[in-house]
Amino acid sequence: MNPEQHPGDKTSSWSFLKVDLDTFMLMNNAIRAEVTKFEALLFRLGDRQLHTWEKEAIKEWWGGHYQHILHHHKIEDEVFFPLIRTRVAVMSEFETTHEELEGLLHIVDKSIRNRQFQTAAELAPCWHGYRTALYPQLVEEEKIMIPLKRAYFTPADMQQKLYEVVRAMPKLALGSLLHHIPGGKEGVMTFLARSGFSWHAWYTEVHATRTAYREQMESKLESLLRGQALVLRHKADFVETHLLKPLRLNERLVTHRSNAADLTSQISAELSTGRLSVSDALRDVNLPLGPQASRHQYVEA
């Protein structure tokens, strides 16, 4: 690490690209979208008895999301954070937060895959706790690591590494990223060009990857909302999913001063001991559970 060789004076080289379109922001936003849609879906389904196919759809969707978030942490811990540290000193708390969150994810995994839940309401507390822990972690990274990356690296410095990262993403994780990029096909094509892909990558591999994500992941949410098993491929087909809105975040995010790792540890303890209940989640979002929780009652976070 040589401050004289690599001064933090490169932010202006990123002026062409809004932070919202930064690759790592797009990756975070894809994860946010999955988490918020699934939570809103759980509250919509409420406490009615689920059919066998619905329970299987929930388990399969969770399996895809679980692998997505674990790979996201792997990218950050093994590629992104070490790269930033070659030019600037960065605290190690981010890896600690990942460890705490993965402990919480294990609790969520047991709740979904190792239990015979009968209603979506049974999963609402652990999922609300997961989202409450996840959001401050993402924000901490975005407020610290993205500005540091832009200060100490030019777009040219980052392009090859970003290309390698995107190429190495599991199919469903990459499909999620592509599905949630704003701007449709044009937005994806622009992203691919920035990331070092050739123009024909869309036709040879990328389009099929996005389609596979819609068939295997997003279709399950739409199926659960419509009450029938569907396999959909086009974004316009996800009518009910598009109508979902994020629930309010847990009030502890604004009333309790705590870093992401500590908050995650607290929530993990509450979940593992059964102290975070459905009523807690309902109190936090101020929303009824079940059929009366219409789409019009959801509010933007």
C-alpha cells in the first residue's frame, strides 16, 4: 500500500456513472429486491394453510436466495475488500458482520427447510429479523467501500476485476442482478459494456441467464401470489409481483444506535430463543397479517 503511488484523487473519473448504477450497488439492490418482495409476499399470504406445492415453492426460492447472498459475501470477502485494501487501509468489521449475518441466515434456513411450517405467517418473524439485520450491513458497505473504490481506483483499474467477478457469479445470482437492473434490455446491455463484455454476450449467454432466473425464482413469487404454479419469462408477466411494496423497516434501525454486526447478533439471539414473534414484526411494520393486508397498505421503505 503506497499512498504516494495511489492517491485518493480518482473520484472525478467516475462522474459519468451515478452511484446507483455502480456494479456493487446494483448487486446490493438485487439482494434488497429479493428480500423485500419475499417479506411482502409472506404478509400477503398470511395465516392461511399453504398447499404442498406452495411450501415447496417457498423452500426452492429460499434455496436460490441463500446461495445468492452467500456468494455475494464471498465476492466481497475474497475479491472486493482485499482489492480496496491494496491501496487504502479499511477496517475488518465488514467480514465480522458477514459472519454474524451468516449465523442468522442459518437460523432462517432451519426455519424454512428443516421445519414443517404450515403458513407463511410462521416465517414472518425470522424473515423480518433477517431484513432488519441485512439493510444496515448493505448501507455501511455502500457509504464506505464504494466511495473508497471510486477515490482510489479508476474505472479502467476496475474493469477487468469486475468482468471476472460477474463472469464467476452463479447463474441465479447473475440472473437476479440482470433482472433487477433498471432500463430493461438497454440497461443490461449498457451494464455489460461497462463490465467488459462483448456486445454479442447478450445473445450467446446473458439473455438465457436472465430468463432462467425469471423461470426458477421470480415465477415462484408470482405463482404464490396468484395461487397457481406458473413458469413465466417476460417481466410484464409478473403483474402481482410488481404490485408488492416494501414493508416499513424495523423501528430499531432508527431508534437504536448500533452497528450492523451488533444488531445482527441481537436479532440472531432473539430468533434462536423465540423472542422475536409475529406480533413483534406486525408492531414494527404496523400492518395486519393475512388477506386484509391488501397491496394498498404496503408503504415504501
